[in-house]
Amino acid sequence: MDFQKSSDNKRITIYDIAKEAGVSASTVSRVLTNNANVRKEKKDKIQNIIDKYDFKPNALAKGLSDTKSKIIGIIAADVRNPYYAEVFVACESAAREAGYTVLLCNSLGMVEQESLHLQMLQQQSVDAIIQLGGRVDDLVSDKDYVGKVARITGTIPVVVTGKLDGTSCYRVQIDAKKAMDLLMSHLIGLGHKRIALVGGRKNVTSTYEKYKQYLKVLHDHQIEFQEEFFVEGGYNYQTGYEGMNKLIDRHIKPTAVIAINDFSAAGIVRSITEHGYRIPQDISVVSYDNTYIATLLIPTLTSVDYDYKTFGRKLVQAAINAAEDEEVPIQQLVTPTLVIRESSGPAAD
């Protein structure tokens, strides 16, 4: 018999049991075959559901424990951004070491593509999904997207670099507060008090956390916050360039600028030099992400590093462990470090 019927006459399959138990179909299969590699608490929960429906699977269902695809799907917001490229390469390397391959879906900055990618990865029967940026970065999670992901996590674990309130996603996040503390401590230690924050949007979780910590550090050091020193924008070269132009054209001259990422920092550096200022003698520039851009700029860029190798390994290991129904922390933080280069120096008089 391939399935049973519930009280509402719905046909019950191994996937329904997996969804109700909050595990993968392969875990249900392991319980059905008395495989010892299932924790007692989880095994008892699954067995109770099996008994409730008097479920007796066919041979195909019993064999699901051996049908792992060994593929992890990765949805990246936009790999043209060097940050996402770095994280993806780190994930690919970690997956290869673990005997897995990865399937990259690049949303190219179009959030509507993310739902299509989710659907495609589900159809491909990947073992797990990792999402880098996009809707998982929203400060307020999109309800429609939350619903789509919540339906998937019943059978396929999802690991995100941000958050999705209302889902059972696993989170591997950069410690944004620590990252801001590193930059602010460095600049204040160099005598800077007129510190601008350029780029990013406050409806993005990581940017909002950095902004709030920026305000806190200023307050803790009794430095007055100047609203004009925060310039919202985007996360690319052009928005960095335009944001810095806006500051300088308004005759607002900070002694230091924190760029929201290396990509936007490149635009900020261009704007500063086009206006005849020197880096760091007139204006220091620091940034986040420590991608290859940081070493290509002149002067080389002081930037916050995330240890991408460790970051990628944590993402992939969380995905694999969740797919194997092993214990996985709901949230893991990546501790950043600061790499000091030529673009930051003492505050100008």
C-alpha cells in the first residue's frame, strides 16, 4: 500500500509525515527501516505520527534514505557584488570537501527571481538550500516569501545569512554590531569625530544594525550625531559615488567615511579624489567585506574581514547537518576582524 488516508480523506505519503514531524523524508525512511542513526526523541515523534495514520509505505518510500542528491542549492542576491562571489566560492569549496556539489542561482538583484529559484531547487530535490542576501536581508520579512520558504522547510532545510521571521530557517550571520565597533574604534582612536556613514538602506537588517551601533558608539564617546553624515543609498559603485558627491556638494566634509561595502567604497574614493581631496590625509575611508577590491584601490582600503573560508564552512556544515537531521544551532555568528591598510590615518585638523 503506497499511502493511507487522514480523517479528512487526504492521502498520506511519507512526505506528509516528514512535514508534520518537521524532518526530512529520508529521516522518516530511516525510522521505518529501524535505522539506528536517528535520535530517540525524534524517532518517537515520527513513530507516533506513523502509528496515528497506520502508515505502511511501499518499497520505494523505504528506500528514500539512500536517495540523497548530494547537492546544495545556493541562491545569491547578485554575484556581481564581490562579497557574494567570495561567500559563494567559500561555500563551493567547503561543499566539495564534504563530498557535495552546489547549484548556484543568481537573482541579479531581482527579488522576484528568488521565488522562482526556490521552486526550481525544490523540483531538483536538492538536499538543502543556502540563501545569501535578497529577501532574507529584509528588516521586515516579506509575508509571501516567508510562506513559500516555510512550506519548503518541511522537507528541505534552508540556511540563510540574514533572517526570515516566521520560518524555521537556520541562520549563519555576520556580527554586524562587532563589525561597526571595529571601524568606529579604529577611527576614534585616530582622532576622528566627524565620521560619515555612506551607503546602504535602513530597511536592510545588517545596515540597520550597523546604523544603530554607529549611533551608540558616537553617544558612548560623547560625539554629537550629525544627521547629514548618514547618506542612505545602495550597495554598488555608482551609489557610493553619488552618495559621496552629495556630501561634498553640500559642503559637508567629514574627516572619515565608513563605506557600507568595498563595492561602494570604490565609488566613494573616486568622488573624493575628483574633488581634489587626498586619502587619508584629508579624508580617511574605511569599509566592510575585505574583498579583492580592497587591495586594488589606491590607496589600499582598510576593511572589515569575515574570514570567508570559515563563513562558507559554517553555512555548508549547517546545511549538511540539517539535511541529515543532526543538531544544528538556530543561529551562528561569524566574528569579523579589521584589516588596516593605507586608506585610514589620523584626523585632519
